[in-house]
Amino acid sequence: MARSLGGEIIVRQSLLIVVFVLSAGFNLVWAQSVSILILGDSLSASYGMDEKEGWVTLMQQKHPDLTLINASISGETTAGGRNRLAKLLHQHTPDWIFIELGGNDGLRGFPPMHTQQNLESIIDQSLAAGSRVMLSEIALPPNYGRRYTQAFAQIFTTLTEQYELTLVPFFMEPIAVQPELMQADGIHPNQRAQGEIVEFLEPWFRQLAE
């Protein structure tokens, strides 16, 4: 009788160990970091400062549950991002892509339709690779004329509706009106502004990990 009881206890303990190991395994799967590829231009590439001072690095430090891959390049256009994307997708296989492109197209006066087509290609490539897309709105200075700036702004509204994407408001809008947060060129945010950008974008990035 005692031997049988002891055997029952051993079996129960073994089952508990198996259940614990399986549960731990499932927890590890759920705890895996969400990877986000940042496909942007100088606004995300830490222009004028060390990379570790930029908003992407600061966001990563604040949210270790995210894996941020910064593929941003100063001066990048939507065409450049489109051409680089296939290699980036193959190399990183990100869960999400945050697209922050279009500003350099607008500043150079590129036709809005060309910019939209390039962004469509970026979105199509991303979705085909199994990555989800979060798109950043981009706004141009008013001196580019009402007709052009409105046509440019419409790009992001159209793409959001067309692909049912999450559209993130342009993070530079609250920054650009504060001279103390801008570099001398009046275009790029300075080091002090990077924390403000993190605060602005944090709710959008946090939801990707939920």
C-alpha cells in the first residue's frame, strides 16, 4: 500500500513538472519581443547627433520588450526606401514596419502621385512578407503652396483607407513650432527634442507589443 502511494506521489510530481515546463515554454513564446523595422529618413536617423541620442535608441531603452531595427538614412526618399526594402525584409523578417518617408520627396517637389506609388510598393512588399504596417503622416511647410501641400497630405489619407493601416500623426508638428527643439537648419529636431518624440510616439509603439 505504501509503495503504491509513493508511486502515485512520484507520478503526480512528474506530471506537475511536465505541466510547469510546458507552461514555461508557452510563456516564453508569448514573451518574445515584437520586432519593428523603422524605415525612415533623417528625422529617424539621428541627423546631427550620435545615433544613441536619437529617438529610436531612446525608445528601445524605454521598451526592452520591443526590438527596434533602425534602417533610416538621412536624405532617403520613398524610391530609396522601396529599393532597399526587399533586402531588409529578408534580413530581419520584422513583425511590423514603421514607414516614416516622404518628407524628402515633398521638399524636392516630386509629384505626389510618384510618392504615393512608391509608398504603395513599400506597403505591398511588407504585407507580402508577412509584416504589418504602421504609417507615419508627413506634413510639408506651408511655403510649398496650398495646392501642393494638400495633394501631398492626401497621399497618407488615401493609403490609410486603401490598406486599412494605422496612421500615426506627424511627430514633428508639435516639435517644429518650438525653436528651442530644432537644429539651426530649422528642419531637423535637436537632441533635446528626441525625448519629446519618444513621448509622442510611445502610445503608438506600445500598442504593438500588446
